[in-house]
Amino acid sequence: MRHDLPQELPRRRVPEGQHSAPPLEPSPVEQRREHLAARADDRRPPNIPPPERDQGNSHTSPRDDRPHEPRHDQHSARRNRRSEIPQQLVGISLRPEEVRTLGEIGKFRVVATRDLAEGVYDGNHSRLQRDLRFLQQRGLVETNSVNGRRDGRGGRVERIEVVTLTRAGRDAVLQTSELPRDQRLYVGLVKPREVEHDAQIYRAYRNQAERIERKGGTNLRVKLDFELKSDVQKAIHAARKAEPKRDMAEVKQQVAEQFDLPYVNDVIQIPDARIEYDLERKSDQEMDQGSGSSHDDIEVLTAAYRPGHLRAKAQAGFHVYASASDRATLTAKIENDHRLMENILEM
């Protein structure tokens, strides 16, 4: 099954008796933009081959091989999901794996390609790379190679390939994916120094999602810390505006309870991600009420965490994950309190 976007843009109706004006010649500014876009398209990174034209490509249906036009619409994010179709998406046919790949990237902002291969392509890295080349050539994703963290460790610095959505990629997800309407999608790469940590959130999510599905959880949604922090700050601001003289600690405590977040050491602890899901009720009383909703909060620890920060996260009751190398470093930091490491799950 393919997800086909419309083959042509909707045309504006012309009243009877009137004739549409002939197309205008592009202005010198537009001609210059097209020239610069063509030059930028020619300067591909060395690891990205030129577009293939249906020679040995697994995409069996014909694709539009024309280079996409640069976008200059600053208000595209406000478009309705099913209204206008961006020019570079016209006529593109996406396979289910490509649609899911775009959705996973958008939910987590940045994902390591090696984790995408495991999560979407059952470990088939070559098929993922082929699809990523296609999506990148259509301007839907961007790939970057970043340095891994040293954290005092010697040896060669590991390079990590990560992928992010473009604005056109987000539009493609909105047009083709069946994600919940309240699922927020992220575009572009932010905080380069934290890329390795942020990319690990998707890996922790996959591990926790398996646990949720084993206990009957369905319809999983994701909220990253960006969204949670924004909601918390808005709630604090609204409470302070309503009662300016109210004690700040009391306000934070109330807001923490409102969002079911732990309040530890006078700080509202916010996880790296919250997984919301539906859970079928099993008791007779619960069956009458239908299914309920629940959530799991996950936190990814790295070797950069200080003991105090680690203890706060442990007290928060989050589902805490760490890679094998980070777990070893953290164990050395808190050698006098091994209980903190008992509940840290390995990715």
C-alpha cells in the first residue's frame, strides 16, 4: 500500500466570461533564487549519490524526479492538514516504511539512523539508507554526522549519523500519517552538543513501548520535555497572575500535581519524554467506564550527570535508561550508593 499525495495543485476557479491572465515571466529576483537553488542542489554531500531514475529502485511506482522548488512561505506551519499541498510534495508516492520513518523522526526531533534501522526496518540498514536518500533528495529530511561525547574517555571520537525532518517533511507527515492529531512534530536540529543524548530518547522509548504494549497499552503518543516544560510554565504563569501574592513553592506544588509530575528538592522534575497511552480496564466497574488513559515518563542518563542530579531523577520515579558505557561511568560516580543503579534500565 502506498500513500500518494495529490498529483496536481488545486486550481483557482475563474468566473464565467473572464479569462485567466497569462503567466507572468519570473522577476530577476525569482530568477536569481532559482539559479541559487539549482547550484545548491548540485552541491550534494559526498555520501549522497545523485538521484536514481527508477533503475533497480524498490519504489515500483513512478516518482516525480524534478528538483523541488525552494520554499519561501513563512506561514506554512499554520496551514490546515488537508488544505494546500506544498509544491515539492505534489505527486510523491511514499511507501508505508517511509511514512513511518518520517513520523518517528518528527515525534523525537532527532533520531540516530542506526536506531531507525532497528525500529522501522527490522535491522535492514541498506534499505533504510536507500529510503533516506530518496527522502533527502525530495527535501523531506536532513542527515548529519555529529561527534559523540568524550566524557573524559580517551580513544577515537565516535561519529553518529542522525536524521531530522524539514518543514516539507512535516507537511508530508501531516498529509499521509495516521498519527494522533494532538501529536506534536518537530523540525530541524537544535542544541548540537546534546544531540547524542537526545537521539537516545528514541531508543529508550522503543524499550519502554514494548513494556507498555505487553501490558495491553495502545495508541501511544509522545510528549518531549520541550512540550511539557512549555505547559508547566504556562500553568505557573496563569496561577501567579490569578494570585500574585501566593507562595511560589505552593504554586509549583499545585502545578506538579496538575501534570502528575514529581516535585523534588523544590523543583518540578520533568522527564525527557512522556509516553501517553490507552489501557483497557479489566474490573467490572472499570469495564463500564470503557478504556482509560495512562502514561510512563522516561529519562535518559548519561555519564555527564552529577550524583545530585542522578539522585533527583531516581527519586522522581521515572523509568530511567542508560547505555552500557554510561551506566559503568555512573556506577563509579556513586559507588557508595549502589541502590540508585538498581532501577536503571540498559538500552
